[in-house]
Amino acid sequence: MNLRERKLRRNGNRLDIVKSAEADRIIIPFNGRVVIEGYLGKILPYHKVLVMPQATHRSSIPADLDIVPSLYPKDFNQCCSAAIEVSNVNTRSGSASPKTIICELQPVTIQDMVLSESATSHDVCKAG
């Protein structure tokens, strides 16, 4: 395991946190979505990778609001901002404080699905 992977594991599989760059309180209307502009905090040095925003317990966004799952290509040598989409599926409005933590960024790896021999032979039996 290389040094980057050890640092990532020590950091709780979190590459960075995203803080709100908005100057005012953000209101998320019921059954609505809002894009919050954010900036990266302490960047863990890492290669170009796909990242996914993930809710964190340190976030200022209430637990009943959702961070919309999405993938972003990030090159940590060039990037210092992120646009995070927050959705509200409740019947009441929600809000987020300005200049506080929105979410964290976690690396994503996409792997090919490999079927085991028993699964493929089972599928052949079903088809026949």
C-alpha cells in the first residue's frame, strides 16, 4: 500500500471537505433542489480521480435534506471549488448556514463485474 492510500485510510476515506462559499443563509424549498457553491478545505494530495459528495456528521445541512449523489472528476492540483446539489423531499423548507461544512468528498473507483463460474453455469441452465 502506498503512502497516499495510507493517508486516505487514516483520514476516514475522505479526500476533502466542502465548505459553503455562499455569503447568506441558503433556503431549500420543500420538494426542491438548490445548487450550493462551495470551496475545498484541506486537500489531501491525491491523483486525478472521480469523487462523490457524501453527507457528514459535521455538516450544517440538516439530516432530512439530501446531498444529490453525483460523480465529479477532480484534479486536486487545479481545483479549489465544487458545486453541490442539495434536495429537499420534505413538506417543509430547510436551510443551511453560510460558510459552514456542506459535505465531504470520497474517491470512487469503478470496477468491472466479474461473474463467478457457478453464476454463469446457473444462467446457462435457466436459459436451456
